[in-house]
Amino acid sequence: MAFNSAISTVAPPFTHAAHPQPPITFFTYSATKKIPTNIWWENFLVGTGGQTVSTLPYIQKALAKGIMVTYPIRTVTSTDVLLNPAVKNITLEMSETVMARAIMDYDDLSVQLKYTAAGGNMVINLVRGQAFNSAIYSGVTPVLNTIHALLRRQRRQSWYRNGHQV
């Protein structure tokens, strides 16, 4: 049996309403594919765009100039409450002013984020089950922040604190 005509031409009897969490503009979406429903990185597109996204084992959070990475620590405060705070373990950011943030591409297991500044950009690929985080910096100054002590660095590597080389 072929369906060559519409099932119905009558409008449904439901009241039209706007979605309570419409897509936001924290990240623009420039891929040619439609945004799927219930995709694992959907929190980048709703609310303020600053909700956490779980890549397992890490939790990621979009920031104004990059991404925050945290390893979840579960805290039981009582028999009724289990907390999973997003501690700012490390951030991958850039020092320049961000002019645009975009979701460039995605598939079932990954999403590509791009932060653009006047002189270049930073691209972050998030993948479900990723073992580490990285960012590709082009024409911008990398900024790495952490709450932990950094005990060693490789030779020929420049580090910056507050925009000045350390």
C-alpha cells in the first residue's frame, strides 16, 4: 500500500504553545544536519547553554571562552540526597575576546565546538567515552586553568599567567 496523499488535512485539535526551553544563541549551529532530539550534548543548546554534558567518564561545561572539564565525584549527604558537583578541575580556554561560538558538526558519538576570536579560533572535539580532552588553537593564546598543583612541565614549553609568560 502506497501513501500518495495526506492522512488528514485538518489541523490537530491541540492548542499551540511555545516550548518552555527554546534553543539559545550561546552556541550557533552551522552544520547542515538537523539538530536531533535528546542528543547527549543537547544542554549546550537549551537554557543558558551552561549546563553540564557528560562525555563519560568526564563532565564538560561550556564556558564563555572555552570548556571546563571535571571528573565526577559523588557525595552522599543523607539517605535521600546524592550530589554530583561539577568541580572546575581544569579549563581549556583562550585569552582573546570570543566573537562567536558554534557547533560545527556532530554524529552519534561526537560534537565539534568552535570558539572564534578576531585573530583565530579554538576547536574542541568532544567524544563519548573520551580518555582525555584537547583543543586545537589557531591564532589565539591558549589558557589552561586548574585547581590542582602542576608539578612539572616539558622543556621548550611556554606557560602564561594573566597574559604574561611565566
